Amino acid sequence: MRSCENPFQDSFMKLNSEHTLYKQADVACSPPQLTLMLYDGAIRYIREAIEHLRAGRLAEKGKAVESAFECILELRRGLDRTDGGEMVETLDRMYDMLGTKLTIGNAARDVGQLEQVIRSLESLREAWVQLFDRLRGEGKLTQTSTFDLAPSG
């Protein structure tokens, strides 16, 4: 398997169009890698939005929030609704709620609301890391990778 580079590392890279970044990453990444990259991207973009908000750069804040929202939307799109059961329904509602909080925080220029979304995303990301580690340990996650599971912070 090819190494999976995290496309969210480049602070100048922004989403050109819906799905473009994710489709490019999907070619070289396993589903666990892509999931974690989406979390990392959403978290990073919200942190950027907070920095822009504090500096009064409202247009840049809006772009960063939009990018974070797209990451969350892509996490929703990636849910397996045919085989996920109650867990998928719960995640779907959670992603919907996070998108709503992100939108409200953006409109209200509320850093506290944006920070709450970051904390929720960080908790969800950690749960996925634990699941992927367990599945790898049980031999159920066959794709190995050089992608670091640690947060990109």
C-alpha cells in the first residue's frame, strides 16, 4: 500500500470543490486513514477559524468554517447506512449536531461554541483510534499503514 500523506497539513490548501480532496486522498488511503484525516482536517480548520475570528479576518474565518463543515459532511457521507445499525444512526445525529453548532458558532462569532465542536471532534477521533487499534490487534484491520494515528495538533 502506498503511504498516505495527510492533505490537511498544508495550511494553504483549501477545498477546491466538493469531494475533490477526499477523492484524491481516498485513492491512497485506507478507510481508517481517511476517517482520521477528516477529523484532523475539521479540527485544524476550526482552529484556523478561531484564529481568524480573533484577528478580525471574517472572510477567512468563513472559509475555514466552510472547510471544517465539508470535513464533517464527508464523515457523514462515509457512514455505512446499510450495515451500521444504531451506531451509524448515533454518529449521523452527532455529525449533524456538530455541523449545526459549527454554523451557529460561525454566525454568532462565538469562540466558545467553536471550541466545543473541536473538543467533540477530538473525543470522537480518539474513539476511532481506539477502535482501529483494537481491530488491528484482533487481525480484523488488515491494511497497515505508515499514517500516524496521533492527532496532528
